[in-house]
Amino acid sequence: MRVLVACEYSATVRDAFRARGHDAWSCDLLATEGDPRWHHQGDVFDIINDGWDLLIAHPPCTHLAVSGARWFKHKLVEQSEALEFVRRLLNAPVDRIALENPVSIISSRIRKPDQVIQPWQFGHGETKATCLWLKGLPKLAPTTIVDGREARVHKMAPSPDRWKERSRTYTGIARAMAEQWG
């Protein structure tokens, strides 16, 4: 299966699908942290029509997540552009699509998510509500429910790379996507 993982620099989801034998590619404006042979650095819409069977998209949440609601009134243009980007991803010419984002205005401006998952459902003792908007895909079934739930991501200290660390997909969730959707 041909899999495109949009807005992913870490290669976490891409590599989970590659480990299961899929022709999986990541795409981001940033260089990948993984093997660059399977990464398109650039605009996802430059390659969106290249015959993908599955699209998993992680659009930037900077102007969408409700955790930043106090700043919404100052970034109406950025928010509008971010929502248009999400709409274009959801309407991509791909039969199976999963769009991932934290709790955000996508829910009120486009549509409610099909599912909300937590890292602790997939082997990580942490909390981080993650919404999934699905097209042609089943909901993810939890794989390993664990105790010791901590809001590690929420408590991260300020740093120049905080946004990158907060946006990483947990490996247990990536494995579940590859196993259940691949």
C-alpha cells in the first residue's frame, strides 16, 4: 500500500508503516529526522495527487489548538489559513484519510472528530487528548492500556524546540495505525 504521512518530520508514523512492508513516505516543510530517502521536503500538495492509498495528516496545531485560545483574537488570518489547509487535506483525492490534531477549533469550524485517543491506550503512561478525523478508516482500537498517567507534554518547560517535542506522535499510536490501517 502507498502511504503518505503529511506534516511529519520525525518519521515515526512513516517508519511504522515501512516496518510492515508498505511504501510509506513522509512529507514536511522541515527535513526529516529519519532516513531522507523516503521523505519529500516541501509542500504536501505538490505530491498529493501521486496515487496514495492512505493519507495520514498531522497539520500544525499552532493556530488551531484550544490550548492557545487566549491568542485566537490576534490570529484570525492565520487561523483561517490553517482551517483551509485542514479542509484541503480532508478533501484530498485519497480514499482513506486520517487527520490528527489536539482538541481544536476543527471540531467547531469543520466537524467533530470521529475519535479521541490517549497515549495511555497505546502503551504510554501519559495523557494527551488526540483527535482523529477519519475517512474510509475504522476507529483505532486500544492496544495496551497502561497506568501511571501523567500530563508530561503539558508540563514541558519552555524551550526553542518545545513545539517539536509536543507534536511528536507516540510510537505506540504509530504502531497501532500501521497494524490496524495497513
